[in-house]
Amino acid sequence: NPGFRACVVVGGAREPMHWEAYPNHRFLSTVGALTCCTNGGCWRSRCQRIHDGDPKDFENVCEKPVQVAPSLVIPRCMDMIRSSDVIRAIESYYEGGVLHFDDPGS
């Protein structure tokens, strides 16, 4: 299908799924799984402060950051989406017949 593009979107919970999802995309969301996104998404602009003088550093920062490196935090909503979730979403395109592995003999 020339107009179809398989895509797995790792969305977390910043925006609700209907805001970001496109037709035929697999959208992985954790909206509603955390107290900070029970009303459809948190809409926070930043996960960590970047000290650039922007007011977002103080009034629009993630409520549930997860430390992943000494100087890096990511939102808990993204950390909850596992690599196995992404792999499963990709595999579903093949299992459903939308995508096919190339046959090296052809």
C-alpha cells in the first residue's frame, strides 16, 4: 500500500493519544497510568531544568522524573514503556500481514 507507512510512536503521557496518533500507527501511551496524567496528559514542557532563563524551568517541569544517567532524567511515563512493548508493536505489523520480511531467495 503506497500510502501506508507503518510506524510505532513511543508517546508516553505528555499528550493524549488522540492528539498525536495518525491512522495505522501504533501509539504506545501511558496516559492514565500515573497520577500526573489522569486527565488526558500532563502537557509539561520539560522533564529537567536546563537553566536557560525560561520560566518553564520552574512552572512546567515533569512531576515524576526518573534518573537514567548522572546528568539526565526522563519522564516516568516514557520509562514505563519497555523495549519489549516496542518490539511487540512492530511484530504486530508482520503478524497481521501488513508488512512482510524480504525473501532473500527472490
